[in-house]
Amino acid sequence: MATFEILAVLLGFLALALFLGHRKHLKPAIPASLTFLASLTAMASLILTWGHNFHWQTQAPFLLGVFPLTFEVDGLTRLYLLLLSTLICAVSVFSPGYISHIAAKTHAGQYWFCFWLFIVSMYAVVSSADAITFLVVWELMSLASIALVATDHSHQSVQKSAFIYLGATRVASAFLAGGFLWMHSVTGSWSFHDWRFDVESTYIPAFLILIGFCIKSGIWPFHIWLPYAHPSAPASVSAIMSGFMIKVSVYALIRILVFGALNSLWIIAIAFALAVISTFWGVLFALVQNDLKKLLAYSSIENIGLVVMAIALSLYARAHSLPTIADLAIIAAVFHSWNHGLLKCLLFLSTGAVDAQAHTRDLRSLGGLAKRMPWTMAFFFTGSFAICSIPPLNGFSSKWLLYESFFQNILLSPTAIEKGLSLAVICLLSAVGALAIAVFVKAMGVGFLGVARSKTAQRAQEAGLGVLVAQAALVILCVASGANSEFVSRLIAQSLTSSGLKVSYTISNGLPTGTVAILLSILAASIYVIFLKTSKVTRYRTWDCGFGSLTEKTQVSADSFAQPLARIFRPFLRYQNSAKFEGADRRHFPEEVTVETQIISILEKRVYLPALALFGGLAKLLSRLQAGSIHLYLLYVCATLCLLLILGMTL
Amino acid sequence: MNFFISVTAIPLATVILSLTKLKVEQLRLVVPVMSWLQLGVLTFLCLPALQSNHSFLTLSADFSIEKIGACFLLLTNFIAAASITHATCFFANEKLVGRGEDPQHEKLYYAACALFVTAMSFVFLSDNLGLLWVSIEATTLFSAALVYFSRDKHSLEATWKYLIICSVGIAFALLGIILIFASSQHGAIAGGSLSLRLLVNHANELQPKLLQFGYIFCLLGFGTKAGVFPLHTWLPDAHSEAPAPASALLSGALLNCALFAICRVTEIIQVSGHSFFATFLPITWGALTALAASFFLIHQIGIKRLWAYSSIENVGIMLVAIGLGSPPLFFFQALNHSLAKVALFLLSGNIIQSAGTKDLKHIRGILQVSPSWGITFAAAAAAVTGMPPFGSFVAEWMILSLCDDFVQRIAAGVLLFALALSFIAVSLHVGRILWGKPKHQTAVLPTFSSTLIPLLLCIFSLLAGITCLPTFFLDQP
Amino acid sequence: MMVTATEICVLTAALLACLIVGSLHLKVNLWLYALSTLFIALATAAAALEHSETGLIVIAILIALLKSIAIPKFFSWAIDKLHVYRDLGAIIAPPLAMHAAILLFALSFILTKEIPSPAGPGYGWFGAAGGISLVFTGLLLMLTRRLAISQIFGFLVIENGIYVFALTQTKGMPLMVEMGILLDVLVGVMVSGLLLFKIQKSFEHIDVGQLTQLKEP
Amino acid sequence: MTALLHWLTFLLSIIFIPVLTLGTIRKTKARLQNRIGPPICQPIYDLVKLARKGETISSTMSGLFRLSSLFVFADILVLAWLTPWLCFKPWAPHSNIFMVVYLFAFARMFTLLGSLDSGSAFGAFSASREATLSLLVEPAVLLALVALGIFFGSSDLRVIFSHTTNQTFIGSAIWIAAGLAIFFSSLVELSRMPVDDPTTHLELTMIHEAMILEASGRNLALIEFAHALKMSIFFGLASQCFLRAFPQFSTFNVYSQSGLNIVGILGLALFVGLLESLIVKLQWRKVPEFIAYILSLSLIASLAAIGAGVIK
């Protein structure tokens, strides 16, 4: 790109900022269709140039100080960019129908500007080829997403979420900056290509980089921002944030640490342990959430845990020269991040549709949407099935690769300890899978089935065409990539190889997901036509033991559904119960009893709040220095003088 | 003498004009023009120095300038011109909120401002350490008049503290300069010299012990003026009590002057071969200052105090740059800090007028009051906390990437921590200011002219970040 | 090793300055300050004779006129105008503070023992000690006084100390610089003197120990 | 021609073996209770009867309810085709351990959703319990299969269940431990004693029966049949495990293997009947302990497999 084009882009962005900054009301169709066209173009060009690698860096007038911005598109990048384009296409089709529901609370101009900035910086961050470029666009991405999280900033809770997210993201970039700077001083280069993490001097920067990306991708114990940020943002934003933004960290981990052949066992072990814990922790906390978006956010933590686990396994296997396992695991990581991107986007969009129609995301007041929003339900259910990795959908294909690589690890790895560990992980994965099923059955069953639990949910209607089309497209992609899992795996292997990491897909007899899918649908369809369709159906009340008709209050609640499972994990899941009795004689004859249960985040209560308090206390202590007395201030001057003199005498 | 007249003519004219019976409204038209003219004159004067690397442009016996000095000179005058231009609009609005009844005060403000800026210009122009000291002391005296502008109890207290603490500090700097002079008399230069150029050229012949103590005293003295922790105590008071355009000048220009003095002295020591002291001390002290300032940012109550502490943090970073022996980077960081911080102070002035309070607890919903203020404010805050794509990110990044040995790496770690903490703290406050619903009826309606200067400054800061502009003064890759 | 007339004058001035710390009476302080400054002027004159530099004679006269007569006169007028004659003292009691000042006087001899003088080893030791001692005394004065006016005295004493240091440790500071410094000090004193009246007007006292409104919460 | 014959036999066994299994259990229980009991083929009559009845469903339900039984049925059929629960089988693709386990999860998920569709508290409670049980039992099943997988170096069940290699003592031990684990976890998966009593019909305590409380007519027929087929699959796998613990088994020809296999399935059914007559249902809170035993069986099996691998 030439100077003038960059200039035009910059000026365009500036002009947009000035123009949109004041536009509180904006017809969403125009910006949305622009976004759609742009991402479609991006997708088309990515596909048309398949197999070609691009390298581009900015020229003289447009440098970052003295550093050029370097971008590179290769196989791996292309995969992620394609995912991004797909998600943006879906979201931009979704947006017009959704935005109108939150129009009163948002500043449309600012929203769209931030949204575009967010998108552009995500494209840039994935294709950046050196540390400085990466960090610059990474920070832009974070800033834009912070602004987007705070779209509805009139609520204190939203502000709080934005602040928590902001803190987390800044700490993450501080770690990254530290790691990058250190790597620069070790290798003398900013380019990711020149970074090798196979000598001892690079282990500390590798660790810093790992922690940075773990924070940003929501790995335990740094995940606490995620359940705040995702629910606060509009659905269209959280779909992208959860669908792609947290995957950016995963991409970067692959690009930097896996391509850099990290071989420190300690760091790999730490990454692995954190990933395992976050998988478990995420699904466990998802189980007890009542806010649909929070539930999805915790599920993201689980899935990112799976991806990081795969990356760690791949690193381990490569360091121990077990190439088959390394290849399988890295394919699993990429594939799963693809799948999770599609799925999470789909689920967030469905949730957004529900939110827009029923005006609540709280499972305690949802229900009965199956009849009112059948299409949304179908999409949400498909997404849920896929994210529970039910074959033949795509969630299974990648999880299977992960299982398989652990299984191979048991067979191939040299020592019994590693075999045992892999076995334990398989065991844990299956437990996590079962928990995920419970989580999503809760979300689906309580959210969509049964009778509506509130007036607003009762009035819900099917979402608009755009909203449905966006979801339908994602569903089709999920099914397609699930059914063609083998093809996708090979594609990923080929892309990784073309990016410089030799990966081959070695499984000879792959999964028959396609066969299973076809067989299932044929069987189901024929049985339906032959057997069920002809059956005479009478409608009657739900079985009520003969006591008369049931109300929505007699249904299972979200909390009670999860209760038997939550009991098992009492050490982690702490409930806080509060009861309120109201009425004239509250003690003996309460007229109204309100019981509220709330889950307590132990990590937040035991670790983060005390840490924050420590910082606050330190700040308070320090601010006592500034006590206002000029004598004190002069004393500081004297003290500093003495200190400096002593230093001068001794050094 | 020709040079002397060309530098002082326009400011003196401004002073005379301000003290005549000219109406304030007319003055408001004249003074900005004068200040921009002055910038033009100085640019013309410095042009040869700017065009060549590393060569001194001798202006008169005790005055000379080289590239970085010229850059600083222009920056200072640019900041001054911007601040004064905004000040005319600011004071016009001040009437609307029912303050600033006496037009005489405003006229005095312009006069003091012109003198203040001239004194600062001489800091960069003087080749003689003694004159450098005199200029810096003069800046204290003139700026005291600016701090005292609102003439209430708080501003009086702030002025007193500012005057006393800075004077004591500067006195130590004088002691340091005398020691350096004494060190030069030990055989290096006949009769001794205070000329910076001579001192740098003969640095390794200076008496090391005297030089070292001279450096310590200079660091302490100019450090007080620059607001290094724990000598910064006057800074938040003075910055928050001065009217917003004056705070902008104090933060965006004055701190640079003091740091420039430190930079010049440090250069001597670093050339002299006893550089450990002149590297170790500024770096550790700078990192410590940044760290302490970022902690101060957490529980802030006043909007301008917030920016004052943020300035202290940036002073710490600049001190690290000085310690690393890179004046161009020091200038780069100073440039970015000045641009962004001035924008912030000017906007804070607008916001204070609009909300009727300096208290951070009561300023809310600025994004709703005026999107243009809000967006510019957010951009400037991002710029000042070192967010890309603004210039300060590049500057800080380059400073950090220079840190190579053990101590420097620790300092870099501390700086990274401080930067993260300060970003979080600042954005916490900025977020609260911008978001939500406004608590007060606005007395001052946002106008285009009140956003223009800050917006321009932000754009400049952006340009410093994404163009090759810095390569003009940065020579290493 | 020989003690020159300059050094004797300087040490006397330093000791006189120590006495300022011991008294809370502003007028007494003023007188002691004037006397101390006069000795510094004498030291300058003696140095001028020793090094036979005529420039220093001019400076000696200027110091005598401005710093030991004009400034004390101005402050004496200000004291009468403000009706404040006694400081309240801060941190430590005046006699103790004076003892501390004398200890610091002694300490400054230790501190400056190794100072290299252009004239050779051993030379300039007492002069440097006197200068440093004056600086310490001035700082002590500022720390142990509550009134704004006393803080200005303290600052003036520090200034004297630095001047003494310059006089004894260097051969011929550039005249222009010296003049600049003198001018600055004068303007500084005037500005702070003006502020003194403003403080009196706004707060109805000049006790800077009570100016603690601006602080962190 | 032989392929066609294979398919035919396979279809017949899909239809009849579940019925026989269920019938055997019922008959055993009846005999042990001193009743004559229904004929062994009674389940098939029940199914036919149900298929001829009309359906009554709750008016709260969406279309999902009927779809769920449909999908459960289809899924179990696919599983019956994929898993080598019988020694003779027509061609089937790669039947991966993990895939099989997750296909069972597919059926479970639909059952759970179907039970929630009516808005009935019974269905939801049982669904919640079923989800809890599946969390506990899924690792056990998976580990049991993985143990075999590790021992035979493949994650393909067909490879595992058609091995011909000579076996050591440790191999037999693994087979038996895995078989026991699969058999006992099938009791949990199928909601049989001691976890759940399918004959109590007390809504508050049941698991599987409460989930299908609202089903009737053809819908119920599908569910019942799918359930019986699932049971046969599990018993088939378990019985093969026990049989293959004897090294000689793999030397038999396919007919005798199949015969033994079916006998094994019916034997297990007999055993279940015996068990259900002799023991009582466990307290809900004691169930996790029971499952813990199963899990430890699987663990023993898989650790033994790892150990065998390391020693080799």
C-alpha cells in the first residue's frame, strides 16, 4: 500500500471519528451493511489468494516512530482471519435487528466507530509479524473493546465490568510488553520469526508472554474479567469478543511459543496445569450461573482451557520429539479455536436475540420460548449440542482430536508418569464433558422449555429475519465443519505447514462423523415419516398428580436444576443465601418470603479483593506523605539530600 | 545583542501591551497572535541548528543552541502559544461561570505568561550553567504569579509552597553548579568555565569528586523543580490551583525545562567516564518516581491533581531516558507528554467550568455533555498513559528497549508496572468522568473553540506515534 | 596551613547565623542576619584583596548595601506593618535547635575535610565548612519556624551559604552570573515579601504551619 | 450374498436381543417372586400395543418433545451399528471409543431435554439427577474402554474387540476389570437397581421413568425400545469382555463366538434380575459411593494397561 492510501485510510478514520462521535442516532442498516460488505470482501480475497503468503511493511512516512509496522498473512493467519471474517459477516447481518432494541441506551455513532476500530485492529493483530506491531494493534483492540463493553455506560454495573476488563487487559499487556522487551534484548530482533524459545535465557520472557496471553484469554486464575465483560457488552460485541478476541491470544501463543519451539518443561507444565484447572473451573461455574451470558462466558473459559491444554501438549510432545502427538494436538488447538469461535458467536447471537425479545437473560425469568421463538431455539440448541461436543457436530471433531492426542500420548510417551497424567486428563475431560452437558441442558431446558417464568418472557416473539439468518449461517457452518472434520483437519495441517511449522495429519482412519450425520438424519427422517407422523396426538395437561393445573412456579428453577451437581462440588461452589421475610407479623406469619441464593466467587473474594485492598492501602499509606505541611515537605528535601550525600560518599 | 532583541522583543511588547489600558477583549485577540509570532521568530532563529545534527549554533557569548535544545525551545513555545490561545477562550468562559471579575488579573496573567515563557526559552538557549540557573529561577518567580491567579486561600497556599520549596531546591542546584565550576578549575580549563560545551568537551579532565557532588546537588535541585518523588510535594498543589491554561504550561513546559537542565548536567558526567553514577541514579530514581506517582493516582479527588501526578510519573520516565543517556528519547517522551498533558489540562479546565467543581466525585457523564470533549479527553488520556498509537507509546517502548543490564531491567520492570498501574488508575477516573449521567446543570456550553486546541494537540500526538516524525531527532534505529 | 582573613570572616558569619536559630524574636533575627551578611561582605572584600580582583570589591559593596542593609530594612518595615514580632517555633525548641545548628557547624567541617581546592590540599577547607554550615543553618531555620517571614530568613541564610561556598571554592565566578544570581535573590525576596502581605490579608496570620488545606485525603 | 445375510441377522438381533434381554430380567424377577410372570417375549407385545395407541402429550410441550424420542432412537440405532457389541456384524466404519461415548451423551442430552419440555417438576428433577449421575459415570465408562484401548494400542473398538493375539494373565485381568466396570456402569446408565428402581413408579425418586413420564403411545414405544437396545449394547460389550478374558475365546470361530456372546448377554440379564430381586435401591446420597467403586475398577484396568505397556 502506498503512502497516500494509508493517509486516506487514516484521514477516513479521523473523519469518521469526528462524524460518528456526534451521531447519537444512526440507521443501523447502513453501517451494518458496510461492515458486511467489507468482511465479505476480506473473506473473498482471503480465499482467492489461498496458498500465497503476504508480507507487507509500512514505508517511510508511516512508521511507529522509527519502527515499521510489519504484517504477514500466511496459512495459519489466514485460517484465523477467515474465522474473523465469518463471524463479522454473521454479526453484521445480525446487528440491524438487534441494535434497534438497545438503541435508546447506546450512542450509535460511537458504538459503530468503536466496533470498526475493534474489527480492524483484530485483523491487524492477527496478521502482525513483529512484536511492536502486535502490541500496538493489540492495545488498540483492547481499547476499542473496552469502549464497546461500556456501550451502555449509564449502568454502574456495566462501568464496573468495563473497569475490571480494563484492568485485566492492561496487566496482560504489561506482561506481554515485558516478555517482548526481554526477548528483544536476548535476540536483538522484534520479528516473531527470529524468536526461538529453546535456550534458558528465553524462558523467563516465554513465561511472561504466556501469562500475558493467559490473562487475556481468560485462563484460570486470571479469568475473572471474562464473566463481567461478556455479559455487559451488547450481544453483537460479546459474540465477537468471545468468538474471536480471546482466540487472538491462542493464536499468538501458537505463533510465538509453538513456532518458537518452547522447550522449557516447567513453563509447559504451568500452562498445562492452568489450562486443566480452567477447563474444570469454567464449566463448574457455568453450571451455577443464572445469567445466560455469564454462563456462556464461563463456558468460554472452559473451552479456552481445552485449547491451551492442546497447545501445551503439543509443546511438550515437540520438546520430547513425539511429532505425531505434537501435530495432532496443534491441529486440535487450531480446530477447537475455530469451532469454539463459530459456536460461541452463534450462542451469543441467540442469547442476544432472546435478550432483545424477552428483555431478560436471567434464566429465572425465562422459559417457554420454544413455542414463541422456535427458530432461535433450534439454533441455540444446535449450538449447545455442538459445544457439548456431541457428534457429528463440529465441537466433537476438535475435542476428539484432543482426546486422541492424549490417548496417543499414553501409548507413545516414554514414562509412566506422563501416561498416568494423560489418563487423568482423559478422565477429567470426560467429566468436564458431562458437566458441560448439564450446563447446557440447564440453559436450554430452563431458558427455552416449559412455561414462561415472567411476563416479559411471555410476550417474546420470534426475532427478525436478519437475526435468524445470521444464526442459521453459523449453524450451517458448524454442521458442515463437523461433518467434514477430516477435511478441515487436513486443511489446518496444510496451513500450519505452509506457515513454517511442519505438521502432518497422520490419522489413517478418521472419524465417520459425516456418515453418522447422514445416517442419523436419514434414520430420524424415515422413522418420523413412517412411525411418528401418522400417530394421533391428543393435547392434555402436564401430569400434575391430579392436583390441578401447574403454574410456572412449580417448574424447576435454574438453581434447583444445578443443585445436585453443585452439592458435589461444595468446596468450590459457595452459595450465599439470604432470606427476607415481609409482612405485619414477620416472625410468625410472613406474608412474603424472598430467598435469594448467590454464588460466591472464592477467587475474587480471597485473592483479588485482598490484592486490590493491598494496593489501595499502599496508595493510602503513600498519600499520607502528602500531608500538606510545608515543614514536612522541607524535611523531605533534607532527607533526600542526606540520602544522596551518603550515596555519593559510598559509591 | 541582535539575538537577544529578537528573542525578547515580542514578549516585551506583549508585556507592555498587557500593562497599558488596552481592553481585555482586544488583548485576547492580540496576545495569541503575538505568541504564535514568537514561535515563528524562534523557528527562524533555530533553523540552522535544526538542520544539522550535533553541531552547536552559537548565538552570542553565553548563548548557543543545538538540535535537541532547539526542539525543546520550539516545543515550549508551541505549547505556550497553544495554551495562551486556549486561555483567551477559557477566560471568556470564566465570566460565564461568575469568576474572574477583575479584568486586571487577566491582563497581568498575559504579562506574566509572556515573561514566564521567555524565561523558559532562555533555559534552552543558554550555554552557561549559571545563566541556565538564573533562567530557571526566573521561571519560578514568574510562574508564581500564574499560580496565584485566582487569589484565594488555596492558590495562596499553593503559591507559597511552590515558591519556597522550589527556591530551596534551586538553591541546591546553584551549589551543584558551583561545585561543577570548581571541578573545572582543577586543571582542565584555565580559570574554570561554566560553558556547557567546554565542560562536555573537557569532561574527562574535570575533578571527579567535585563533579560527582556537583551532579548530586544539581539532581536534587533541578529534581525539586521537575517534581521528582519525594520532592514533588509542591507540584500537585500548584498545578491544581493554577487556572487550567497555566497548569498546562507548568506541566507541559516548565517540567521539561528542569529536566533539560538535569539532562545537560548528566551529559557532562556521562561523557566524563564516571558514568555509573549518572546512569544508576537517574534510572533508579526515575523508576521510583514513576512507581510512587502511579500509586498516588489511585485515590485522587481532584481532576487536575490527577494530571499533576500523572506528570510526575512521566517525569520519572523522562528521568530514566536521561539516565540511559539518550537526550533524543528524552525529548520524544517530553514532546508526547507535553502535547497530551496540555490537551488534558485545557480540557479539564473546560470540564471544571462546565461541572462547576474540581472534585472527581462530582464530575460525571461528560460524554453526554459533549461528545467532542469526551472523545478528545479520552484520546488525550490514552496518549498520556502511553497507549498506542500515540507517540508516548513509541517513546516509552524505545526507552524500555534500551534497558539492558540487570539494574536497568529491574527499572524497566518497575516502569512497566508503574505504567500499567497508572493506566488503570487514570482510566478508572477518566471512565467515571466520561460515563454515566451528568450530575450538574452545565453553565458553560461546549463550543468548537474550546475543543479545537486540545483536539489539535491530540492529533499531533497521534502523528508523533504513527509517522516517521520522530526520526527527525532520533538517530538510532 | 594558614587561616586567611576571608575564612575568619566566613566562620564568624556562620556562627552568627547559628545564633539566629536560637532566638524567636524576629527583630533580633533580622539584626543577626544583617551582621552575618556584613561579615560575608567583609569576607568578599578580604578575598578581593587576597586575589587582587577589583570585580569582587564591587560585589562586596553590593552585598553590604543590598543584603545587609536594604533587605533587613525592608523586612523590619514589613514586621512593623504586619504587627508580628515573635515566631512560634516548630518541631524543636529554639535553644535545642541552636545546639543542633552548632553541631551541624561542626559536622560541616568533617564533611568538607576532603574537599579539593584549586589552591592545593588543605586550602579552602574552612571556607567550604562555613558555606555548608550556613546552608545547614538556613535549612534548620526553615524547618523550625512557623512564620512565613522566618522561612524567608532561612532561605536568605541558605543563599548566603551558597555564596560563601562559591566565594571560597572557586576563583572568580563570571561576574554576569554573580549579578544574575544576586538579582534573582532580590526579586525572589520581593515576591515572597509581597506574598507575605497577601497571606496576612487572606488568612489574618502568617503562620505557614497552618497552611495545610491542600493535601491528599 | 453373505453381506446381505449378515445385515439380515444383524437387523434381527437388533430387534430381538433387546426384547429377550428385557424379558429375561422380568421373567427372572417374577420367578424369584414366586410368580409365573409374563412370557419372555412380552416386551415385544407391549411395544406393538404402544405402537397402536394414540399419543397424549402435554399442551405446554413444544415439538421438541416428540423429536427427542425420535433422535434418541435413531442415535441408539446408529450406536448399535457402530459398536461391536455383537461378535458378528456387517461392515461398519471406524468406531472410536470417544465417539461412542459421546454418541451415548447425544441420546442422554435429548432425553434430558425431552423431560424438561413439559415444564413438569418431576421430569426436571429426574433430569437433574440423570445429569449428576452421568457426570459420575461417564469417566468410568470411558476409562474402562480406554483401558482396553491402551492395552491393544488402538482407540478403535473394532480392533479391540477382534484381537487375536495371545494373551497374558494381565490381559485377562484387564478384560475382567473393564467388563465389570462396563457392566456396573451400565446399571447406572440404564437407571437400574441399585441406582434406580424402574418399577417403583414413585415420581419423586425415579430417574429414567420420571424423565419419560409424559411419553405415551408410539413415542413411548420408541423410547422403551431405544432403552432396551442400549441395555443390550452395554451388556453385549460387558459379556464380550468377560468372554475375552479367556484366551481361548479368540480362537473360536465366529458362530460359536456369537452364540457365547448372546448367551453372555442373557446371562447378564439373568444376573440383573437376580440382583434386582435381592438388593434394594440405594439412597440417593450413597449412589456416588457406588459409582466410585466402578470408577476405581476402570482405574485399575487402565493403570494395569499402562503398566503392561511400560513393562513391555
